[in-house]
Amino acid sequence: MKIGELASAAGCDVQTVRFYEREGLLAEPARTASGYRSYDDRHLTRLNFIRHCRSLDIPLPEVRQLLDFAAAPEQSCGQVNELLDEHIALVKGRIQALASLEKQLVALRKTCDGDASHPCAILESFMSAAEQHGCACHRPER
């Protein structure tokens, strides 16, 4: 199959296929006499594997490791579990950070009473944030 057919079968675009090829995640296909890439079912299976990993927000270096583990399944179960446990911990940390962000935004939203006769409390908070917080976005550039 040609690259467009592979991309269509995997539900992605051609640039995604080319990107994974450049990254070495997808094997370079054979070429026809006229120079067209000729993909087979192995490419589709691998592309689907990669795309599924990415849909789970697994970073490319870990996808590469999982592909290596898949190539030696008799040795890899423990390593796959370890990689997945690390990813789960990362996701949990992000969930906690997002929950904290949500609390901050909800508290900020509650400061606005909707009365247009005085300055918006939310905008006032944003304006004074540089003076009150030492976060990265408010540090002077060096």
C-alpha cells in the first residue's frame, strides 16, 4: 500500500507517517520501481501500536522502548510494567496539578461579582500578580 493508504488505514495523515519514519519508530518501507514507498500490514500494525501509545500520552522515547520490548516479548513483561507504572505516576501528578489549578481558577472566578461599575476583580488580580507571586512568568528576564 502507498503512504496515503497507510495513513488512511491508521486514521492519521501522511505527515504523521513520515514523522514516525524520520524518528525511526516506523521502518522505512520498500520502494517500488517508480520510487513510491510500499507499505505492508506490518507497517500498519506498528503504526497503530504507536498511535495507540500516543493516545495514552506515552512520550516517544517510551514508545520506542515499548517497541523494543515488543520485539523481545519473552523478556519484557516486568520492564513494560515498570514503564507503565512510571507513566501512571506521572499522570497522577498531572491530575493533582490540574486539580490544584482548577481550585485556583474557581477561587479567582468567585472574586468577580459581575458589577461593571468598578474594575473587574479577576483582571485586577492578574495585574497585581507580578507583585505578589514569584512564578516563572513574573520573573524578570536576564
